Amino acid sequence: MRVGIISFAHGHAHAYASSLVTIDGVEIVGIADEEEKRGNEAAAQYKTTYYQSYQALLDQGLDAVVITSENARHKEHAIAAARAGAAVLCEKPLAHTVADAEEIIAACEAAGVLLQTAFPVRFNEAIKRAKARIDDGEFGEIIAVKGTNRGKNPGGWFNDKQLAGGGAVIDHTVHVVDIMRWVLKEEVQDVYAEIDQHFSAKDIDDAGILSFTFENGVFATLDCSWSRNANFPTWGDVTLEFIGTKGTLKVDAQAQKLDLFHSGGLNYHFWGDNMDDSLVRDFIESVREKQAPSVTGTDGLRALEVAIGAYASAAKGEVIALRGDRKERVSP
């Protein structure tokens, strides 16, 4: 399988490339990046060819493309890949606006190519086990959910609203909302949010508290922030608490770790499963077998709608009702 990577602007590009080089039968044909130094370094690291133009990379006849560019460029890159006949794995959020996300989905459908949103948390073992236990009815009917996604400010273009579409709220809402949708098999009906800037020097939102209601009446809250300091031992957290009529289930997606305390401070050693690797392998398998993606473009769109709705809510100080075509719902 001939695979290309468009842009190493996003840090996940290295995680995905590291996985691709270990999969039998997969060749990274090339890496395209407008930043020549960054692109050349990545191409050298993964022993492939550097292309300054993504179109030149697409002209090589690819089976699939991994897009890890700035959020605002996802549409440009995904549509070009679709028109070149390549399956698309697109970094989250699917786009920086709902309109762009809808165009990406439409372009991939028109071209008949697979589109998968990069939501690796679905492949985390603790999250998968939590979903299985809830599906089995162990906790009864879920009536409320509390989530967190608190990390460090990634810096760079993530602090540029034109390129990212916002700050911590768009960056950290989509992961956890996707998991909630996936577990509950329901869509978010409305959202209320309070958003502010507390931790960053740049003019960007880095703190948000979202409250939202699903169509079946389940109430949820989410702390999505860049509140971790520079010395925090890992990038952040993803936690969920599901409150059911028969019990409560708490899950921490990053808890497979060893904390070593010593006179010099703290060493953090993660020993758990690699959800980024599982995401990439799932994508490659879907392309090979010509089967539907496990995480669709619509999944990416629905999670994005909540983040965009949160910004509208914070600006207006009121609950925002989410609307959209609900014909295609949560992927199984």
C-alpha cells in the first residue's frame, strides 16, 4: 500500500509515521510539507522522499494519505487527496469550521474514497473496556457523564485562531465528545459553555467548561483546557465518569503509567497500549479490506459541531441548540 503524509505541522504526524513504517506491505511514498526544513528532516527520519508541494506527492499515485496539517488547511488537503483517489485519515478536528468539515465529507463521498477522522482515544484499551461494560448493561441506564481533557498549551500555530479555529476548546473538546457519543450512541442536542483565558500569554482560549445535553436526555460536562504547566510529566489527561442507575464507572485513559518520585523530582513512564498505533493500523486495514471506516467523517463533524457551538454559547451567554443532518449517526 502506497501512503503519503501531508504536513508535519501537527505533533501526531510523528506518531502516525512511526506506526506506518512498522506495518507489513505499507510504503511511505513521501512526505509533503511547505516548511522545507521540517519536511526534509521528517523524510530523512522515515527514509522517504520529501516533496515541497502536496500536489507533487499526490501525483505519485497513492492509495492513502495521512493529513496532519494545520486545522484550517485540512479541507484543502483532504479534498485534493480525495480527487487524487486516495483514502484519507485526517487529524482532528476534521476542520476548523463546520462548513469546511461538510465539504470534506462531500468531496470524499463524491470521489468514493474512505474518510476516517483521527480519534485515537477510541482505541485506548481502558476506554474500550469501559464501553463494553456499559454496553452489557452493568451500570444500568447512563444518566450523566463527566469528562476532562486537560493538557499543555501546544504552542505554535495552535495559538493562531486563523489556523486552528480557536484554542483549547476546539482542540480538546472533540476527543471526549466523540467518546461520549460513541458510548452513548446518541447525538448532542444543545451546549452551554463558559470560555476564558487564564494560563497563556497569547490571546487564545485556554480554559473552558462545557455543559451539554444528549438527545436522550443524558447530561454531560467537560473540562477542556490547556491548564497543565510546562513541567507536568505528560501532555495531559483524558478521563470520563459515567453515572448510571446501577453504578458509576470511572475511566482514565492515561493511567497505564509508572510515577517514580525521587530527589530530583518525578519521572513519568507510560507503559500502556499505543492508541495512535492502533488507530493507524485500523485505518490501513479498512483501506485494504475496502470496508467502512470505524470512525467516520460524520463522527468528526458531530464532535466539531459541539466545539463550535460552545464558542457561540460563550459569546452569547446562552444555550445553543445544535442542528444538522442526523441521517448518519454515531459509527458503531
